[in-house]
Amino acid sequence: MLSHFDHGAPAPCPAPFNLAAHVVGRAGELGSKIALSVVGGVQPESWTYAALEAAVLGTASGLLREGLASGDRVLMRLGNTADFPIAYLGAIAAGLVPVPTSSQLTEPEITEMTADLKPKLILGAPGINLPDHPAPVLPLERLRAFRDLPPADYALGDPDRPAYIIFTSGTSGRPRAVVHAHRAIWARRMMWQGWYGLTEADRLLHAGAFNWTYTLGTGLMDPWSVGASALIPAAGTTPAELPALLARHEATIFAAAPGVYRQLLRQPLPALPNLRHGLSAGEKLPSEVARAWQASSGTSVFEAYGMSECSTFISANPSAPVPLSTLGRPQPGRRIALMGAAGPVPMGEAGVIAVHRSDPGLMLGYLGQPEETAARYQGEWFLTGDLGRMAEDFTITYEGRADDMMNAGGYRVSPIEVEDAMTAHPAITDAAACELRVRADTTVIGLFFVAHADVTEAELATFAAERLARYKCPRLFIRKETLPRGANNKLLRRVLREEWDAAHKPA
């Protein structure tokens, strides 16, 4: 039996269609129901569905008055506030293509990413690095004023046309712009019961920032699509404050990256009588963390696996629990295979996790990179680059990356990007970035380096912070006499990881 799962095609996406209309189009029905509460902080705020849609469609009007036309790209350089999802949906409602980016990016990083993007407008908030680019910058004050404008009409059209672009790290070391269609939001319907167990009555608290794509999708777009209430911690909220917020605001579902669960378990949890379960994504959830959360909170954590190119498509869910050692099962409506060189591998053998080309959540492609897009396919299957094993009950166990990509708190990071930044240091002659395990449930980015002069870890950390977003910065610096290379001079990062694991077996 081959490692292949075909649950049948999901319901087709309606046409004409607009992603933003799907997300907040029920505002007329839901009216005064709370769509969003920003909890904690000194100035909590709430948005009803009616106010949210008015702000979105007013923003759409304002962006169109700036002279933008359908399909124009809008670079988002906004902070961790409600301005982010409102601008995102406003642009999509108008038929524009927003490009959300992390506020942590340095000026050199965002400048390089913007070069091929060719945005027609940049939305800029105070304190957020802007690219060196000729596109006009719309300040946050003017963007907020758009909310009071008369509402624009939703720009309906082909569900296969571009809706938004997100960046993901590539194996080449350069971030890749991933283009998604309006139909991507329709595909997320398979996650409502395939992962979340989400209903209109839920109050979902997501621990992430507004400007993280995990938060945008799981924390905002999906709750709003079903008419639930989204709870987002105010900027500056610490993990230690989250349990009290979960209790005070009667959250029924909690979503976070594995690292947040680890931090919350450092102290006893308060009673959480309203919480039904937690959700985890971004990186593999260690089984010991899931067990500890169950023991402390009395609730389960359901994990999901996905990627920037297709969001999540394998998961556990409240109605179909799976062993903690697995990622879960393919969601209903998905077509998944574990691929070898000749096609799907036999059940129980390791193969590359792949998604069928027909999946409505799959990206349109990498912007301006048709050859790189084509290289990710094997016939009709999109290859994720992650290895797994499928059991006869269709549960999939994660076996790691098929390449050297790293995971930093839910962000995929290319080792080449880190190495290129650090070899610019005048003392470093060679470098290798690797994801290193420092505890049984914790990994960090480490930099092995060769230097012709003495250099301190503090100096290297400062140098990294000036050139890399915080989540990309190495946490460990290990000096070596030489770095291992193969016959073709290819850097052997795997050897360095194995040597590290042998010398630093976690307790």
C-alpha cells in the first residue's frame, strides 16, 4: 500500500469571489457582535463586526483614491496593532495585492526584498524600518483616516487571481515572494473542523503578533470567517501574562507556537474553565510539552503542519485525536502523498511530504521565478521539502527537513542568508549556520565560524542584529579551525549538527 491520501475534492470556490468579502462579509448579519478584542496593555480596544467591515471598506476607498489600480502591490510596514489586519483586508477588498512583512526586518533586509516586488505604495508606521525604494510611503495617520471614508464595493473577480504575497526563506538564501490567490481563504475551510473544531460561539486567543502570518490566518481570518471572536494580546504582552488573559477573557481556544507553551509551563496555570483546547503550529510540538500542558491545564493541544506555500493541511483535531508523536492526518478534502524518486513510497517508509497541485490553498507560484516554482513539483505533486512517514491509519510522523533549512520560533530561515550576513564581518573567513538542539524540547540557530582574528560573541551578536531580523540571529557562536566540506566543496552542515548532538546530548 502506498503513502497516499485522497479524501476527495472540497467544494469548489464560488466565482466571482473576494477574500476580504468572505472574511468580513457577514458583518451585516453579525452587526454588534465583537469581532476583535485587543486584550491586556494600557488601552484595550474592541471592534464589532460592523465597525470592522466599515474600517476595511473605508480603507479600500482611501487606497483607491491614492490612484492605485487592481493588482497593484502594497508593501505593509506596520506594527503589532489592529491597523495591520484592517489595512491587509482593505487592500484585498479593493482588488489590490498587500504584502505583509515582519516589523523585525532590518533596512537592508527589507530593501533587498522590495527590489523585485515593485510595490506601488508602502504603508509605513513610526519606528518600522522602510526600504530604500522610490515608491511613495503612506504614513499611519493618513491610513487610519481612510476608515471614515464611504465604503468601497468589494472587488469581485476570478478566485484564481492574486490576492496577497508573503515572504518565505529559500534554500538559495534569498527570501522568496509567495503569491497566493483569493481562493486560499476558501481552502482554509478544511481547517475549521480538520484542525480547530471552530464554531461561531468560540473566543480564540492567539498569542502571536498581528503582523505574523500565523496570527493573520489562525488568529483573525478564520475566526472572522465563521463569525467567532478573535482575541489578540496587546503589543508588549509577555508570555507570563497570557494565562491570566485566557482566564479573564474566557477564551475557548488558545493558539500559539510551541515555544510559547514551553514558557507558560514555567509557572502554575490558573483555572481555565472555558478553555476547550489549544492549537500549535510553526514547528514540531515536542510530545513532552503537549503532555505537560495536558497535565497542567486539563486540555489537549492539537498540532498542525503546513508551510507558507500552502498553510496547514495535516493536523490533529478534537474529534479525531492522534498519538502525540505524529503531526496528525491529512485534513478532509486534501490530497497528500509521501514521495520518493519514483512516486509515492510504500506505507511506513520515509518520503517527502507532498500536496497535490489541485489543492485550492496551494500558492500560485514564486513571484517572477517560474523555474524555481516548477522545480518544487514532481509531476502533479508539490514537494514541501519535509520528510515524513505515513502509517496505515494515515497518521504522519515528522522526520525532519530534507535540506538544511532552519526553524526559528515558527519562522523558516535559510542558513545561507545567515551565513552571507555573518561572513561580511571582517574577522570571519567561513561560516555555517545550523539549527542546534540545546534541550530536549528546544532548538536555536547556531553559527560555526572560522576567523583569522579574535572576535567576541558579544561583537558577533551585535553585528548580526544590525543585519538580520531578530528571529534570524544566531544564539550560539562556535569557533572552528575549519568547516567540513565535501568533494565538490559543498558545506556539510549535517556533519556539524551531528557532531554537536554527540557532544551535547540534552538531558
